[in-house]
Amino acid sequence: MTTNNGNKFAHENFDPLDLRAQEKALADNSERNKLTLQTEQEDFKWLMGNKRGRRIVWRLLERTGVYRSSFTGNSETFFREGMRNVGLALLDQVHTITPDQFAVMLKEQKESKDDR
């Protein structure tokens, strides 16, 4: 249970002098975060390891405007920049987690456009 100030150690049984308990709590939290990150990365590898998944990612990159200017000259620019920021985060995941799949995705999109 946390207090209103957001202190993660603030609860009835908290002993400010028990440094081992604090270190254990931090280590437990760190391990949970590590497992969550690992799961997210494995999920993304699975998505990018499939042609359908790469098509989904490509559509999201196109829809978020990663490859075009977001400037409109009015307040719509802010909205477009927000969308583009989401797309850039997705593109960063592609390059960080599955860099080899980026070239595959580009090739597939080129072939898809050539077939039309």
C-alpha cells in the first residue's frame, strides 16, 4: 500500500532502518521489469518473424506518418507529430529488436507495390 506521496516503501510494515528489505524490494521490482521487457521483446520478434506481422507493422508505420512531413501550417501539425512519434517508437523497436527483419519488410513492400 502506498501513501499519497507515491513512496513505494510507504506501508504499515515499512522499517526505514531495514536496508536489506528495501534492497530486496528493489531487486524484486527490477526482476519483474526485466521479465516484462523480455516478454515484450519476444512478442515483437514473433510479430516481425511472420510476413503478416511485418505487413501490420508497415501499415502502422505508414498510418503514423513516419515517412512523410507532419507540418501543415496549423494546429493539425501537433496531432500529426503525436502520431509520428508513436510511429518512430515502433520503428525504433524494429531497428533495436529485429534489425534484420527491417530489410525483409522493405523488400516485401516493394514486391507488393510492383505486383499492383
